[in-house]
Amino acid sequence: MQRIENLMKAKAIELLENGTVNRVLGWTAGDFYYDNTPAIFNSKEEIEKSFVYNSFCGANLSKYLVKERKNEGKILVFLKPCDTYSFNQLVKEHRVNKDNIYIVGIECQGHLSIEAIKAKGIDGVVGLEENGEEVTVKSIYGDKTVVRGEVMLEKCLSCKSKKHVAYDELIIVNEMPEADSMKRFSKVAELEAMTADERFAFWKSELSKCIRCNACRNVCPACTCTKCVFDNPESGVDAKANADKFEEKLFHIIRSFHVTGRCTDCGECSRVCPQNIPLHLINRKYIKDINEFYGEYQAGADTESKAPLTAFTTSDIEPGSNLKEGK
Amino acid sequence: MLKIELNKLNDLFAKISSSTDLILPVTVAGETNFAKYEDGAEVNLSVQTVKSAKDSFFPQAEDLMKFKTEGKKIDIIDVREKVESFVLFGVRACDYRSFEILDRVFLVDPIDTYYKAKREKGVIVTLACSRPEESCFCSAFGIDATNPLGDVTTYIADGFLYWNANTDKGNALTDAVKDLFAQADSNDEAKIDEQKKNTKEILSKLPYANVDLSGFTPDKLNELFNDAKWEELSEACLGCGSCTFVCPTCQCYDIKDFKTNDGVKRFRCWDSCMYADFTKMAHGNSRNFQLQRFRQRFMHKLVYYPSNNEGIYSCVGCGRCVKKCPISMNIAKVIKTIGGKNND
Amino acid sequence: MQEINKEYQPLIVAFCCNWCSYAGADLAGSSRLSYPANVKIIRVPCSCRVNPMFILKAFQRGADGVIMCGCHPGDCHYTTGNYYARRRMTLLFDMLDYLGIEKERTRVEWVSAAEGVKFSNVMNEFAAKICELGENKRLEDLRCKE
């Protein structure tokens, strides 16, 4: 990890100094090793001071490029394989200007979730150390060691691809494990196999936790509307709270439907949810359906293909015809 | 002081909830939040709740009134129900302090009757901390996590819950459940004191425990407001409301109308200064950029509120925003960056 | 017309496209074919106009069943509108089912301007089905039910 970070820093400084770019989008170190924040670096000094790349850089940087579009000059951005899909999707929707972006694709061995570490009963985490497959957690209550594979972010556990689909150059030192993109639908299939009552109970307990903080929407690289329908007082659905249990369902159905066919399954919605609602299971249901009904489709794999909801065939299946009878 | 074995706590909860509503930390779908106790509820007293305890007095959504329309006739209906007394159990010292901060907003003229009714009827049972998290920094605000106030103070040590009533309301509650308890002796008190000592030692060593707030004084308002560092601090902010909605002291709300099939329901709901439509008026919005909205939150907590309230900060250092921010930006980092000189 | 439970009258919302299904409903009326009075028709310019939000809002406002009718695939007045609508509704209905909402509460039918009989049959059949299911509890908004 340290080696990649050094290579990234060197690359950023090189590109800044030779004038290819005038700013760098990466991550800045926090106080506990796990609390890195996306940041823009403008100089060599800033990069040397706080640029970081470790296993807690799960945040997808591509959405920040929408905001950066308004600024002058070329920007260097470090993208993990999954982030490049979001980038492509933004290019396709004309939300970013490709010509003003220099992408360095970076190695990703999967990123870790501090919540998953804490769920193992480890609290008071003040620092971490990575040694290959093991992570030593330094806590005010004593050090503990956990296995990387057990404390990864959900989006990394069910990684869809280790291939960069857009980049100007790559920094890859170690081989990245192959991803099994179909694995991510297993939980969706599990839910589908339940009865309607069981599914209703599952989603009721999950969605009732929603506090309508809009983190899932605001972090989503596909949610780039200037004004969201849920912020528009004219829409009649701009409630800021789940004043009735209907509201949370409406919000999550519409939010996910709006990104259907555009969602690259980057998993940011689930990562940021303060109540850990498995929002990816809603998005993945749509992706699974699209794959089954209209042929395999991966949003962001390219910048030209037609999205499933802006295309059709005359022999598409009829609504509801695939569903099982019965309550 | 009274004591009860931890494995008998469910009896205590059942007894309290048989006569009055009991609100306490309950785990639903893996996350712990304050909720009403029901038979079989998964009570969890060992973790910090995701949302704070303020919901009990200042709910996320609350009906204010109703309008019923019939032709041209409009009836205004008061929907305030008589608030029954309830018990709020398991409140930590930080959350308890937050009620005092909210009181200074809602209980000064004009008094918020909705808040006041709940505040008067609530019996607060606090719980001392014995295992602080790395994100805790209540001691920076002079809060003693090991010795919370409230109507009743409880401590968990060595397989027992110790119970100490502080007020008349607390005594009344104690009388109702007394027969479940045994009397604690000096041995037990020594145990609690020992635990307090250990906890205090941990608290003093926490990474954010000694953040220096001395730079945040009302006379430096302009200087702080114009600080150039707000830009870098706010640049990654997504503008979501996580920090404000998990915060125990955020008190801004919006009043909205919901059109029902035969009238209008007027309700209020928490608002977030991070949202683009926060304090939007007829002329438009007073804060057009995320930088301004971001700055508002911290200036309010650390400068504006103290300048109106005898220097009391409206942050209690519970650390919820530290844990929940999607991009790991938080008030502790803000304090460290633009606060006092003693922050490295 | 099928016998419908006298005590319970479900509320059914039918989104009908202006060019085919709405005319089909007209024809059903002028041919004196009956369909339940509790089917409320909302005329839309094309089935493609139906936003998923419309369906959810109908449920919120007290609908027990929502049906969308449009021109037969291939016959859309705007050539392709109903093809897009078909994909959207397929995914939306699947999602509602996935969240545990009874799939029988939502339906899509293609009804042409000449199919007054079909319109009447579809509505009768759908109303009977909704009657059987009873009140919509899973997508209701209590604020609208007082």
C-alpha cells in the first residue's frame, strides 16, 4: 500500500510540475488512519503534507468531477477500477468534460469498512496497520488483528470488476484478484425466493431506519440533477422526514428508479448510509432484472451504448408476466 | 443507592412500561436507536445510538395542526394530544447536556409548547459511560461522562445496574419499581468509584479529548467567519444531512404542509443547514454555496450560539458526526484546523 | 358484470392513454357496457407519460389498485411511447413485488380504441381481483386516510 501511495504522490507531483494538470483530486489523511477525506491538492507541498492512499479510500471520487468541471485547467484524478465505471457514465451523460481530466487508474485490493471492524466488537480504534492479509487494529482498549477479507466494504466483497474502463495511465504494482461480477446478485436472489410477506417484513425493518439524510442520494455519482424532485417544493414530495411510513418507500423506490440503467453498482449508497440500510440490494435488483429481461448490461462499461430504459425491442416481456402468482 | 442484577433488567423494563411509555436504546435490523420498549425488544445499552435522544422531546417529524376544508369553510384543528408521562432510559451524559442546550432555544420566549409539554412529562434516566469510543470528546466541553445528572442516574458495573434518584420525578419513578431492587452497600459504591476513575483515565487520553476551543470566542466572529480554511474544509462536503440528523443539539426545523385528501396537515420536521433549500425565502436563498452552508453549521455551534448563551457551546462532543460523516469531515477536524493555538 | 362485494368498494386508478385506451373506455360507455364505478380514469397523452411517481402517489392517496392502459405495442400514436412505458413498468412492478407489495395490485393492459369490450372486461376482472385482496395496507399513507 505504502509503495502505491508513494508512486501516486510522485506521479501527482510530476504532472503538477510539468504543467499537465493544475490540481489533483485524491484523499487527505485523517486522524485515525480510517477517516480519509476526498480533497483537492494544488501544490507539491500540500501533497507531501497530507496526501494518502490506504485501505480506507473507498470513496468514489468521480462525482467531484461534476463540480470541478466549472474550474479552469486540467485536473488529475485517481480512480479505482469501479470508479472508472461511474466516470464513463458521467461522460456519457455529458456531466463531465473528459478533455479537462487526466485519469490515473490505481490498484485496488478492496477497501475496508471501519463499521465492519467495529462490528467485530473492536471499539476505540485510534489507528491501523496493514500487513498483507492481516490488519492490526490499534485501540485504546488494546490491539487486535483481523483478516482483511472479513472487514471489507460490502461493495468490495462483491466487486464487479478489477478492470479500469477509462484511464490515461495506470499505477498497478501487485496483481489484483479476479472479481466475480455475478456473485453480487446472490442476496437479491435470496430475497426473491422469500414470500412477499417475508420480503415486506425485511424491507419494513430496514427502511424504517431511514432518517432521510439524503447521503445516499448526494453521494451517488448518477444523481447529478441540479434540483432533485425531493428538494422541489412544487413536487409535493419534498418532505424532509419520513412523516409517514409511506414516505421512506416512496423516496427509496423513486431514488433507485431514477438511476436505473445508469447505476454502475459502485455501492456508495450503502457505504455512506448512517443506518447501514442495504440500499445496494434495491439497485442490484434493477440491474439483475435488466440483465435478465433485456440482456447483459453494465452501466459505465462504455460511453456510447444505449441505456436499457432509453431503448426497447418489440418483443420485450410484458409487465408483471414474470412474477409468480400468489400473495 | 439501589442495585439490580443485569439479567433482571427486562423485569425492570417490563414493570416501567406496564404503566408508562419507556423509551430506550433498541436494536432494529442491526442498528441501535432510541425506541419504545415492547415485549421482546432487543435492548442494547452498550453502544452509542445512531440518532441521539432528542427525538423524544423534539421528534424528527411532528404534527402541528390540521386544516379541514369543506367548500369555502376552513376548520383549524388542534392536534396536540395530552402528553402522557414517559421514561427515557439510558441517556448518556452528552445527550443529557444536549437537552439543556435545546431548552435554551425552545423554552425561552416564545416558548415552544410542543417541546415544553414533552419536556415536562419526560423522566430522564441517565447511564454513566464506562467504555468511551475514540470519537468521544465530551470532556472538551466540560461534561463528566462518568457522572451524568438527570432524574435518575444509573451505573453499570460488575453485573449490576446501580440506580440513584436525583429529583422528585426520579424518586416517584423509584417508588414505583422499588421492589425489584436491592440496597447497595459501601462495597458497591467503591466499585463504582473505581470504575469512574478508570473511565476518566481513558477519557483524558482520547484523541479528541483535549481539542482547544479557546479560539472560538464571540469577539473573533468576523475573523473566524472570513477564515480562508473554510474552503478546504468544506470542499468535499456532499451536502447531505447525516451530521445534523444524528446530532443531539441541532435544533433547526422546517414547517411544511401536507395536502391530505380533505385538507392540510401542517407538520414540522428537522431541517439541515447542509441542504440547499435551508432558510430559503421569497427572495431566494441566503447561502448559495456549500461553503457557506458548511460554515453556518460550525459557526452556529461554536460562535453564534455561545455568544447568545453565556459562552455555552452547542456541541456536546458525542462524536456521532465523527462516526457518520460519509467523507469523514467533522466538527473535531474543524476545531483543530481553525480553533485555538494549542491544536497541533 | 361480476358480483362485487357490497360493503368494500376498492378504489382503482386507471391511467389511460388519450389515443387508444381512453377512446376504448368511451366506446365501452357508448356501447352501454358496464365497468365498476370505482375505477377512476386519469387521461394521459401517452402511456409513456406515466411516471413511476404517479403510480406510487395513486397508492398514497388511497388507491387499492393501479392499472395502466395504452395502445397495443406497435400502435402508439407517437410510434414508440408505449415500448418505453412497457420497460419502465416491468421494472417498477418487479420492484414493488420485491419490496413485498402484492403484485396483483398493479397491472398493464393494452386496449385499443375499438376494444370497448376488452376495456370493460379488464376493469371488471381487475376490480374483482382487488376486492379479493382487500385494502391496500402496504403502500398506504395514513395521513390521507383520516
